[in-house]
Amino acid sequence: MTTTDYERNMVLSSVDYKVVGTRPIRPDGADKVTGRALYGADFDTSGLLHGHVLRSPHAHARIKSIDTSKAEALQGVLAVVTSKDLPHEADESDATKYSRDNMLASDKVLYKGHAIAAVAASNPHVAEEAVGLIEIEYEILPSVMTAPNGMKADAPILLENLRTEELGEKTDKVSNVAQHFQHVKGDIDVGFADADVVVEREYNTVTVHQGYIEPHAATALWNNDGRLHIWCSTQGSFAARDALAGILAIPVSQIRVTPLEIGGGFGGKIPVYVEPIAALLSKKSGHAVKVVMSRADVFESTGPTSGSNIRIKVGAKNDGKITALQGYLAFEAGGYPGSPVGAGAICIFAAYDVDNVLIDGYDVVVNKPKSAPYRAPGAPNAAFACEQAIDELAGKLGMDPIDLRLKNAAVEGTRRPDGPAFPRIGCIEVLEAMKSHPHYSAPLGPNQGRGVAIGYWFNIGFQSSVNINVNSDGTISLIEGSTDIGGTRASISMQAAEVLGIPMEDVRPSIVDTDSIGFTGVTGGSRTTYATGWVAYEAAQDVARQMVERAAAIWDVEADGIELKDGVFQSKTDPELKMTFKELAGQIEGGGTVVGRASMNTGGLGAGGGSFAGNIVDVEVDPDTGKTLVTRMTAIQDAGKAIHPSYVEGQMQGGSVQGIGWALNEEYYMREDGSMANTSLLDYRMPTSLDIPMIDTVIVEVASSDHPYGVRGVGEANIVPPTPAIANAVHNATGNRMANLPINSIAIMEAKWKKQGS
């Protein structure tokens, strides 16, 4: 292990470029700090109506009748819609029915906040008044709020037509378990038979929200020609288009989605919520209709991440070699199938090279909003369990917790339990950076403890498209379909600029609607800088090839005798023949515009090998109150290559802060009737600047073998290790192992009193 003199926010770099790796000013910054940026709720157009949604006050109830006549009669009301206004095909799939029912409930409501009806009116006040006039008769049903309760034989059934998929086969079993799957590697019984030490524990995590600042907002205009135009806050305009096409049963060619600026998402703005409702209201009224969620609507009616019940069993030899890993993961899907348990199962043991592994995953419907992705969805739940068990194993073996992880760390060629083998990855490098960081050996004070943990996210690639137009003044216009959440206008532009040898400031990025660019996947899964950046690289290469041909025509030489080097086109044999990119751009108009294009699929799950992250966390626990403060935190992650290090640091710090909130404060506080008690940001306790220290970062660069610049996704993995690292730190400070989230003052004091026998 090499010794490194660490500095604040350090980049452990191996390759330097001209543009990539620098820190230019973000191109969207001026509009955002001056208030000129247009967000979802800012959009306006002539004849605009305002929509308001009626939502269920019950967590589980059958809808016996809906009477909208009084609302329709109110002056200023132009449209009222219910589920009857949605298409209902006789042969529709269960997935389609679930999507439509989640938009507007038909026969049952499955969570408090479930949309039932909506009104479009001349102003928001009339719309809200009209919603209050809609009369609904319910048959209240018993609710189920957690995965273990939903899996009981006598549990109330949420979806009467749901049949359990058991190990890939549909069964006739009616239950709340939508799916049970397994990942098997080696022989788990042999692995535990070889073990000298075994740790077996059960852990529980709670429902938490992504906590984006901007509520969901959408405006729809359903034109008389049948074309639908949507302006909305979304992480993926094409994903929104496709979802709308399925829910409304119209071709994608009839839908145009224009993404506006987005005030945070973290996965929660991938699904559609108000877009189909606004569309139906527009179709019925003949006007453009805008629907904006309240904060309470966001908490109660959009997808949080899943609560979970996880059991871990790990066995090892006395020398620290892990012989067996077994995991049981039951995740809450919300009212309809589709929790991130699959991703959790991929990530839970991915950091370890172990021969014998068994993972069981269960997707369970409960009376909560349908779950949505939240930054590395499923992985923080899994790591909370796995990384605590690994720490407990280290304690029993008398080993340093990082040394135990290093001894068993995944490397190139290690096969994950779900099947794929890793390409070049940076798991060991992250652990070594943690071990050598001065934070790890710094002294601790009274009532303080230090914890470590690592985590993995597989990253995704998928489809992206980019067009580049060369302007006569030497700038380029870069046209893309990826919503910019974390600075991707800059990180994508920088990769194009690097190819062409021009400053990033000479790139003019634009994010356009679904009619103006080829298909592009969502901004999520840590794919955008990786995938759309790669496509921008290819589009820039296309520009370079065309520019070389133009130079060849001007100089009357063969194109293969010209090269582009550091932004200068030059003859390989005649040093007198050379032009800068800007000079050549000024001479190309007579031969037609140069337009570079690229559209490609950059891989599926595990693109680039994914990314590993680690945390070193110090906490101080008040012995009298249980109040816990994070006093120091170091986040370390393999970025492959940090395109814009400041953005990478921001992603690492942001994910760490969300992990702190999840660990110590955040939860959906549910009443017995299935309603959420803390539906405001005053009551839902996300960390503020007063709750966290300055988070130090170390960017490790182990280049991905796939990407032209070695990029790995960085937005996801950094939220994975904080919850177990904090839990391990609390254990080291108090002597009590915390098996449930959040680890708040009550939980800490109850653990203390239980230990004392009081």
C-alpha cells in the first residue's frame, strides 16, 4: 500500500487532459442564480387552466361510488376527470392496469393520497373548491404497512388479481408477494460448514423520501389534431413520453415532451404523476392545463424508496477469509409491484469475492405510495445490513474492519452472485485510500466512535443521442436529450470539447424536446456523464472527420494526410498547412453546415463495471439524551475519471448528506390508520447545514475499460455506505448494535436502557 499525503477534496488522478478534469463554470449557472431559469411551475401559456387533484383520505378502501355533479356545476370549472376517462382495454396487461390505477384509482385506493379525481378550473382556488364538492363513498379495508406483515398468511390482500412469481414462474397463489427470486453461487451449506465464525442478524429500514426541493409540476395541451404537448419537471423526457403513451393508449408519435429545469429528482422524477392527469383535463376542457403538487402531495402521493426487512448470515475462517454469505431481502413495493429489491440483491454482496452465496429477494405490495427510485435504489438498504454484519465479523475475529474487507475484496474477474464478472474495478483502491487516510487514525474524544463501510452501485448505460452543429465563429451547439440535474451540461460538453481541442466555454449545450433529438434514456442510475458523454465524444469525432475532409478540400490534399491535434488541423507532412478549429469553422459555410451525430447504446446494467464508494465517519453520542452528531466524515469513491471534479465532489457530498438523514432522522412516520404524520419539511427531518460537518472527499480514478475517458457513474454509490458507517460508528461509541433505521435519540436510549435491564 502506497502512502499518500491527503489534502482536502483530493483527486487521485492518473491521466491528465486539456479540458477533462478541469473545473469550468457551469453553463446554466447564470440563469439559475438570477432566477431566469424556467421550472415546471413557472410555465405559462394563453388560456391556461389550473388543475387540482382529489386524493384518498384512506390507506386502503374500496370505492363504492363517485359523484362529481356538484363540482361540474361550479362556475369556473371546465373539466372533471376520474378513472372512467382513462382508456380501459379488455386485453390490457396487469402492468398497464396498475399504471392507470395509480394515476386515478378505479375500484380501490391503496394508499392515503391515492389520486381519485381531478378538476380543471379558471383559477387554482376554484379548482380546489370544486374538488371539495366531489362526493365519494368508501368501504374502508384493513391496511398492511410493512413487508413482513404483508407476507403473513392472513394479511389483507391489496390486489386480488396479483399472482406470485416464484423463481421465474407465475403461480396461482394470491398474495401480496409479487415476486420471489434467488441468486445462487457455489454451495451455501458447504460455505457455512467451512466457517469457524458465523454472524447472523436481522435489520429493518424505513420508508424515506428523495427530498427534492421542487414539487412535481406539469402543463399539458391536447391539441385538436390529436397531438399532446407536455411541459414538465422530469428526469427523462422520453421515459415520460413512453409512460404517457402507455397510460393514455396513444402512439408515442402523438406526444411531445419538453423538459423544463428540474429542482432535484434523485430518481423520484422518473415516474409520471400529474402529467397524465393534466393531459386528460386538457383533452376534456380544450385548454392547456397546469397541475402543481403541494409538498404534502409529494410526500403522500409520489414514490418514496422502500422500507425493508433484511436478514444476513456471514461465515468466515479464523484468518478472515469469508466462506459464505446469505441474504434475505423483503422490500416494500407500495401499492403496486416494483420495489428496488432486484437492485438491492445485485449490490448487497458485490464488494466481496466469496465462493458461496445465496440471496433471496421478495417484492411485497403494501398500503403506501408506489415506490420510486431513490439514488442507488435498494443498495443503501442492503449495505445497512451487510456492512454492519461485516463489521461485527471483524470484531469477533479481532481484525481491523478495513483489513477484513481488503482480504475479501472483489477484483477484476470476480463473479457477482447475480452472474456477471467484473471488468477492471476500483474496490481495493477505495479501501486502500480509506486505510491510508489520516482520518482513519485520528484520535477520538469522549462518547465518540468511528465507523467505516463500503458500497457498490452497478451504473447503467443504455441509449443516448447527441447532435453537434459547428458555428462559423468557431463555437459548437451541442443538442442533447438528457435532463441536467447535477451539472451534466458541463460534463457532456467537456467531453466533446476535449475531442475537438476547444475550450468548454465554446460549447453551447441545449436540452431539447422529444421531437428534436433521438431517443435518450433517463438521467438516473449514474448514466448521464458516462453514456451521453460517450455519445457526445462520438458525435465530436464525427465533427472532426467532417472538418478534416473540409480542410482536405481547401488544401487539395488527401484527408488521411490531415490530423486534428490540440484544436489544430494540420498536414502530417507539410507543417505550413494548418488551421485552428475556429479558423476552419469560418471557412466551411460554402460547403454546407457541419453536423456531427451519434446515437448508441452504451451498455446495460453494470456499465463500465460500476463504482465503489466508502465512508469514514465519526459520531458523538450524548449519553444522557442519545442525540447523535456526525462530527467528521470522509467520502471516498472511484470515479473512473472525474470529468469535472467539483461536480463529482458535490455528488459525493450530496449523497453523503442524504445518507446521514436516512441514518439518523428521516422516516415516514405512519399512524395506525396508514396516514403519514410528517408531510411537511418542518416535520420530515432532513439534515440542514447545522446538522452536518464539512464532508471531505477523495476521488479515486481507476479508469473504466469501456469509456473513452475511463468515466464511471458517481451519482449513486455515494449514498450507499453512510447508513452502515454511521451505525458502526454509533456501535463503537455506545457498545450497542443498532439494527433498525432511523438511529434517532429514542432508539439509542431504548438500546441503552435494554442493555442496562431498566
